[in-house]
Amino acid sequence: MGSELRMWVSDRLMSLLGYSQSTVVSYVLNLAKKASSAANLTNQLVDDMGMSSSSETRVFAQEIFERVERKTTGPNLYLQQEREAAMLARKQKTYSLLEADDEDENIVGVESNSVPSQTRKEDTRTKKFRKRVETHEDEDDEA
């Protein structure tokens, strides 16, 4: 908040209330920031601060309401990201895994001379071991 605005509010409070303190100025400016309309601000000034409900108070509320910068009323970035994450999590719960069908049915445009996938799978799955060469000479020596 600019010092110019604070000085203006202080001067106006001095003329309306007969006194002005920095905490009161800050309070009035915060009320103006949070107010949804000038009429709402007028009601808060009358109820909370004990100002008279005169035309001067309404004019003061209108002027300060127009001068004060208000924050955007939309959700902040953190809340927005949290909502998006929650929607994504709900969306992911709706998905499920599909059962795998036979690969031959899913392949489109398979050439006729290609090796069927079934025989290739069997070839890759079988383990190939070297056979141990047994020597019978050791057995003869022991006997």
C-alpha cells in the first residue's frame, strides 16, 4: 500500500473520528481489501469501528473501496494444483487393466511367410544346457 493512500486514509479518519493511529489506518485498509462492495465496507466501519452511519461515512467507504487494490478472488495456485491432482487421481481409478488376447489376433497385416510367434516363444523359452561328458575311466580306477 502506498504511503500516499495511508496518508489520505489517516486524514479522512482524523476528520471523521477526530483521531488517527497507524494501526487503525491499517485495519481500515484491510477491511477495504476484504470488502465485497462499498456498502459492505460501510456496514463494517459502522459496526466494527463505531463510526456514524452518515453520508460522510458512506462517501469515505466508497472512495476507499475504489482506491484500494483487492486481491483476485480466484483460488490460489496451490489450491488449483491440488484440485487438478485430485481430479487426476479420480480419473486414474476409473481405468483398469485389460486381459491380454492372443498376439496373433491383435497383429494386423502379418505376412504369410513369417514364422508364427508361438514357435518363436517356445524356442526362446527352452534352456540349452551342455551335456556333461562322463569319463568312465575314473569309475574303473576306483573299482
